[in-house]
Amino acid sequence: MNHVREPVVAGAFYPGNRASLSDELCRLFGESTIIAKGSLTSPCGLIAPHAGYPFSGPVAATGYSHLASLGKPQWAIILGANHTGMGAPISIMPSGVWRTPLGDTPIASDLASRLISGEVEVSPAAFAHEHSIEVQLPFLQFLFGSTIPFVPICVMLPPLSELVQAGKKIAEAIQGKEGVVIASSDFTHYQPHKIATQLDQEAIDRILALDSEGFYHLLVEKRLSICGGGAIIILMTIAKKLNVNTARLLSYGTSGDVTGDRSSVVGYASICFSGSIDD
């Protein structure tokens, strides 16, 4: 029997019952909701935020709406931030089912098994209380159905070489397959709005240039509080390896845009990676 990973932030980061969650997602997507009519023709990537839906939901919805416009992915890999410090530096859950109020989504076990390596370790403890992967699932379920298989990977910030090696391993496993790799990350935390946007612009410039090394050094040297930095570097490595090397900023905002309090904010960005500027 498949292990069921129950939601840990339903009712907190997003509504805790099916009807309320569906209503919230309808509100976030609004008239821009796009139902994918065909399948993706090649892998693509997306950076999306993972804060509470009232704060980061509009930015995330912009990213997922663009994903839907490209076509329906056959699978997803969600690279989450590791806020708890539990598990391995790069942890994977290779089997089971993840539950949200919208339904149960299965782990793509065959794909997950191909990703286990020296850098990517099986470590269930990393997922027990972590929200960064969970909050992405309702967006995928709402747009593409709860049966879309996915692989959860939780990422700290180990040495750059380990992140790059993990990215290359994932790229080899998914080459030629039509799915999406999502890096779940918020950007600068708890700085005044002006400072947060300046720091985030520096980081986003390096992401758009697919400059993994420059982005890593910026994280370390400036001690940036971008919680999914490791996940973003893995995604950039995959994008370069698969020639999915057109990166585009779709939306950026801060919590201050929602609350009106700009004295201490969190930054959010949606960035897509595709094979062509015409996508």
C-alpha cells in the first residue's frame, strides 16, 4: 500500500477544504486561467513562490498560467527549499502519494528511482514538516488534475559542485520527456521593500543569464535570504544542459504590495525556462 503524505499546511498557507481551495485558485487565476489543450513538446522550467496564497498566490498563478499556455506536462519534478534542516542536503521521496484537499497525487516512482545518486539521497525526514513542495501541488492539480505524477526533491545549499552534479543527473533522466521542473522559492526575506527589490533584482539578473556560479556566489557572499537558492541552481543547470535556455521573468512582487506595509517584506518571483522566446 502506498504511503500517503498528509498535508501539513492546509488551512494555514492555503484553504483547508476542497471547495474553499478551488474558490481561492479560481480567484487567483481569474479570467487568465488557461486550460492546456495539448501536451508540452519539450521539458520546461518554472520558479514559483511558496508563501501563503494571500501573499504570493498572484505571482505563483501568473507562472502557472504561463505553464498551462505551453501545454500539459506529463510529469513534474518539484525542487523545494528545505526550511527545517532535516534530511540530506538533497533529499528525494521515491514513492507514495501526496494529499491535498484537491486530491491525491502519486509520486512518479520510475523517474524518482533514476534520480537517486551520490548527491540525491532517499531521506523522508526532509518532507515531514516542509511546506515548500506541498503548496505547489494545488496549482498543478487545479490546472492539470490530481493524477499528474511528480517527484518531490528537497534542497538545502550544499557546495555548488553537488548542486550542479544533481542537476546534470536530473537532466539526463528527463531528456526528451515532456514535463516541468519547478523550483519552489521565495526571494529576499524581511527587508524594507526598496532594499528587497534591489537585492532580488541582482539575483534575478543572474538567473535570467543562467549564471549558476554567479548566483551561488551572490547567495553566499551577500548572505541572501532566498530560501530556495539550491533548488534554483539545480533548475538552471537542468535548463542549460537541455538547451531550455530562454529564461523570462513573468512576475515579481513583495508581500508589501498586498499588505501595504513595506517596512519588512518578502519578495516573490515567477520565472519560466523554455526552449524559445516564442513559446
